[in-house]
Amino acid sequence: MSLLSLDSVCVSPWGSELLANISFELRAGEVLGLLGPNGAGKTTLLNLLCGAISPSAGSLQLGGRPMAEWRIRERARAQAVLPQQSSLNFPYTVEEVILLGRTPHASGASCDREILGATLEATDTVELRHRLYTQLSGGEKQRVQLARVFAQLWRPQDSDVRLLLLDEPTSALDLSHQQLVMNAVGTLAEQGCAVVMVLHDLNLAARYTDLCLVLDRGGQHGPGTPGDVFTPEMFREVFDVEVKIGRHPDADFPLVIQ
């Protein structure tokens, strides 16, 4: 059974159509990479999936139910969202910011502290835990915000449906922290959490996602495995670039070579 299902979804939040006939299914434990040129509709699709905007046509279901039927608090236990920019100007400590992710749950202080420790480790923010969030660098802030959304969905028993939405989660991270965060995303997926994330690094998408969906002028290519979707023809048509597709020498995933 699909955890997330879109069938011929169109989106026209401000009059003109931004997405047209988007269809895909995502099962629990799968990671979907959302790719495409600037302005292709990737953030619009994430806004749709988190309930910030509504479809103008088509069907959108989460956990086998129309998205419109989900109550806000119920959805907060099932979904976590990391936007491109997370504005927070209050002098909260890193621990306090991460624990905001536990707000929808009634899991108790002891449980929440355990989850705090696990997400601090998963995002390499242990040494930052008592620092003020406002005094952190951009990359440090991004890792703290990732820990917050991880904490929101960390326990499988908190919700039968778990969907993590990430908009460019590695944009401000160095190479080691990119790998760390993507491995943490994989750990969540192994525990039954479905993940949709916008990525611009195509080789990260090829390595860490199960499925890729490429948006182009409101339409779609895929979904399919990176090996199926990443073709020279697709890059020529969508990105207007010539690339070669190789294979990683030590693992079975494609490499995009410009």
C-alpha cells in the first residue's frame, strides 16, 4: 500500500498553473529525490505535500486518506518539513530548538531526551547542544534544523504514517556532513519513514534515493530509479546540458559526468 499517492494533480495557487498532471506513489521506507531546474515547481510540490497549498485538480492521499481529511495536529505527528530557509531569531539553545520537533507528541520528557540525544548524534550537533541558535554558522543552523525534523518523526510508534519533506537539506553542508545527514535520512527510511527531498546535487540523488522525479515546466519525468531516469536525453531536454552517465566503481548507482 502506498503511503503517499498523487494522481493527476494540478496546482494553481495564484491563478496560473504551476504543476500539471503530477502522478506518483511512494511507499513507507522509500526515498524520493525531487529534481529539476530553478523554477520547475519543486518547492511548490513540497508546499502541496505539507498542506500549505491545495490541489486545483486530481487526488492527493496520505496514508490512504485524502490530505484534506487530516487534522492539523494529526498531520504534525505524521509529517515533518524542512524548508529552504528556517527563520528563528529567538535566543533558544540548540537543545530547545530540536525539542520543538517533539511538540506534537505526548511521549514524555524522558523519551524526548532520549530522542534529543539520538538526533544530536545523527547530525553531529552534540557539541553545539548548549549554544544559542542565533550564534551558529549557516551550516550549523541547518544541521540543528535537520535534527529538529528528525526528532519529530524519530519514533515509529508515534504515528502509523511518517513522511519527511526536505527542501535542499544539504545546501549549506560540507562534504562530510552531507554524507552524515544522508545516512541519517537513510536510517529513518529503514525504519519505515517515507522521504521526499529536493536536491540539486545529482550524484547525491543517484546514491541515496530509491526513486527520482524530475520536474520541468510544471510537468514530470519519472518517477523511476536513478538508473532509469538519469539519461543523456533527459539532461539534454530538461537541463539543456550534455552529460555522460557512468557507473560508480564501487557501488551500483549512476554517476553524472559533465
